[in-house]
Amino acid sequence: MFSKSKINEPGPKKSGEPVTAKPTEAAVPTTPTEMKQTAPKAKPPASVLSSDLAITGNLKTSGDIQIEGTVDGDIRAHLLTVGEGATVRGEVIADDVVVNGRVIGRVRGLKVRLTSTARVEGDIIHKTIAIESGAHFEGSVQRQDDPLNSGAKPAAKPVAAAAPKSA
């Protein structure tokens, strides 16, 4: 795909040595598939909900969210950061959850971190958890291998055997 440049090679060849041809134009990529970038796309920055913003309703994204205002509703994201002055009333589900502010409701995450300024009122279901000194937490803590699966599988109901009909 790449060819060696002849720019820095010394002067003409000695007599008797064959002259090599210059690279052809065909070596230069010309179609969109040949010019396709191989570098991965840059990850977009987190969506920030400012401190003067109050949202009523659920939020769902595969990206990252930073909450600085108030949200009344459930939030689902990849990384969720609740700012120091923020309040979330609802269930929070994310791969990574960092709580600096207030959450009133259930928190589900693979990694959950409550900083020293966190105030959580609700249950935490996690794979790993870190609670800093000074954090306020009221609720229960439960470790699960898959805490993001919000619905527990219902127990299988036993199938009743059909009784033979009597004549």
C-alpha cells in the first residue's frame, strides 16, 4: 500500500544497474473505501443539564450525562454524574454512576460511587460500590452480578399434570 520515497537517495545509479520506475498513480487511494479512516471515532462529550434546568420526564441515552439541575423521572445512561447542586427524583440506571448531589430513588449501576457530598435516599443495586466518608445514604445496598437488569426473572410456574377424565 505504501511505497518507499526516492527523494533522499543519492544521485544517479552506476552504469549497468537497472533504473527503477517511479510509483504509479494507482498507488494513491482514490475511492472513498480506499480513503476510509482507520482511526476510531472520538467519543462525544457528556450532555450537561445546567443548574437552571428542571426536567420532568425520563431520560435515556447510550452516552454520558452530567446533571446539574433537577430531574423528576428515571434516567438511563452509560455514565451518569449527579452534580453537587443537582437533585434526581426517580430510578437511575447506568454502567457508571457518580453521585455528588441528591438522588431520591433506586440507583442501579455496575460501578456506583457516592462522594462526600452525596445524599441518596433509596436502594443501591451494584456490582462494585465506593462510599466516601461524609456521604449520606438511607436505604439498602445489594450486590448483583448484573445490576442493570431491572426486572428479576419471574419464577417458573409449575405445570399441573392433567388428571384423566373419569367416565
